[in-house]
Amino acid sequence: MRTPNILTIAGSDSGGGAGIQADLKTIMALGGYGMSVITALTAQNGLGVTGIHAPGPEFVVLQLRAVLDGFPVHAAKTGMLFSAGIINALADALRDRSFPLVVDPVSVSQSGSRLLREDAVEALRERMIPGCDLLTPNRPEAEMLTGMTISCADDAAAAGEALIRMGAKAVLIKGGHMESSIVVTDCLCQAGQAPKFLPQPKVETTNNHGTGCTLSAAIATGLGHGLPLQVAVTRAQEFLNLALRQSYAPGKGCGPVNHAARR
């Protein structure tokens, strides 16, 4: 069986629970070979982010070129992109890609630290969303990108349709920030199709660091395995739900999901 090569383009989390580290753990757990392009270094643990250092856009693209020259890429995802300069440089380099791309529009960490500069929001809208195979915003990110208020499932579907009009081929509005005591319902919107509401049981835990990174990496890995989009999404939901149920805190503060839960 083919092991797909999955690329993550994201920031590094020194605490290991999110970003590049969470992505690579997810990719390996789901049978892929992980490769990385690091867009920023964060000084981070379960208590918060204390510093960010980003390489220049030229070096970010140099990492990407090295991966593309050395490996066939079967799917990729983006996470923390940090600045307009990095987004513009990556968008140019990815313009002629031949693999599916999942864009997770990371803007704020679980602890509330801003991970996307103000000047990068428009670049994200104009350069990364158009043509991406799947966009995976949570509620605040979808509101930021659309200017809409999302308070119910119908609002999520409307926001998804608005993001498709911006150029995304499909959008998954994540339901983790919606009010519910029983289920978390993600809304999958695809061009030309009715919205699909995909529920999972809600897991009560404070150890939820890296949930968005894990979900998008799991979806990208499923696409790299050749799964249809909705199947890749639902299998990624199931993986994340199990990882949340078996999450724990290895250190102080908010712990990560357990990427080894299926072991």
C-alpha cells in the first residue's frame, strides 16, 4: 500500500501540542509520511504564547521548494501563516500545485494569543482562499473572514457559502465554538451542493490544545490516501473525537489532544 507524503505549512509549537508538531503526529498516526515548512517559531506551552519569531518569506519558500523538489506531495495543509509577506510568497509558489490543499486560517491560539498579523487577513482572503480545496475556519475565524455573525447552523451554512464565493472549493465551518451541551456539529459546504451538517459527540475536557491543527492535518492525510472529501472529513472528525476523549495534560495548563489514542 502506498504511504502518502503529506506536507504541513505551519508554525512550530515548542510545547508540542499544536502547529507543526501536532500535524506531524497526526499524519504519522493516520499512515502518512509528514513533511514540513515552518512559517514561524513560537515560544509556547499550555499556559500561552510568550513569543513569535518568523523567518523571511524567501526562506519559507526555500523550504517549500526543497520539499517539492525532493518529494511527490499527495496532499498539503496550511496552518499559522503569520504575515502578508509569507502568505503572498507561498501563494505564488503553490499556484501550479497538483495536490489538494487544506487551508486552516489560524488567527488566534487556544490561549488567546494572536497568530496572524492584522495586515495578513486580506492577503489570506485574496491569495490563500481562492482555489483551496478545503477551508476549515472555526466560528471566530469564519466571522473574521466574512464579516458575518454566526450564532446557529443556518448562519454557519451562509458563512460557508460566502467563503465559497470568495473562491474556496469547499468549506468546513467547525462547530466547537457553538453553544451545545451534547454535540459539536461541523458544517460542510461544497460548491453546487446543499450544506451538510456533520455532528460528533461533545467531549468535555480542558485539554483541547491543537484541535484545529489536528483536524485539518487529518483531513489532508485522508485526501492524500485518495478518500473523497466528505469521507476524509468524517474520518478526521472521528480521529479528533477519540483524541479528545483520551486527552491529558503532560505539563502545566491546557493539555493537547492525544494523537496516539488509536494505538
